[in-house]
Amino acid sequence: EVLALRFAAAKYALAAVYLFFFAATSGAVTSRGWGELRAKGLLDDLEVQFMESQYSGDRIALLHIWAMWAAQEAASSPAVKGQASPEALAAGLSRLSAALRKAAAAGREAASCMAEPVPYHR
């Protein structure tokens, strides 16, 4: 159970990287991009359907939230609580949260750089 939740947290974080790449290279996530996320096992059919047709917000932020939820659920499982101190679990969740915030900030910075006009070179 815990391993599955840790895997879920990692796959949502990786899916966010894929979404950024698809949006940066083609302007949007195409049906082919959604299919690739499904094929790689990063998102299942229901998750893709929800994100593609029902959710109009920041999809990368949503994936980061899903990653944190999965990690928090894993950290709160009795198997993990018996092996790690509350301080260690809180520190791990804090590190994951900080890493996701840094990834989001780097994505925003990259998008900002790509939006700048290309300077004219002589």
C-alpha cells in the first residue's frame, strides 16, 4: 500500500513535467500527448478524461497537489508511522513540497523566457 502511494506521488510529479514539455513544445497538450501519458502509466483513463475535458485550471498545479496528497497519505499509513518519527515524516513531506514549488517556479521562469521576443542579431 505505501509503495503504491509513493509511486503515485512520483508519477503525478513526472506527469507534470510531461505536461509542461507538451505545452512548451506545441502550445497545448494534444490527444497524442494525453495518450502518451496514459501509455506510460503516468495517468489513468479517468484522470486524463478529467484533466482533458472537465478541469480548466492549472493542470500542473493540480498534479502537484495530487502528488502531495498521495505522499501525505503514504506518510500517514500505520506501516510508515511505525518506522519513522513524526519529525522525519514532516521533513520528507516538506522536502517534496519544496521540490514541487521549485519545479513550478522553474517552469514559470522557462515559460517567461520563451515568451520573450528573440533578439535581432546582426
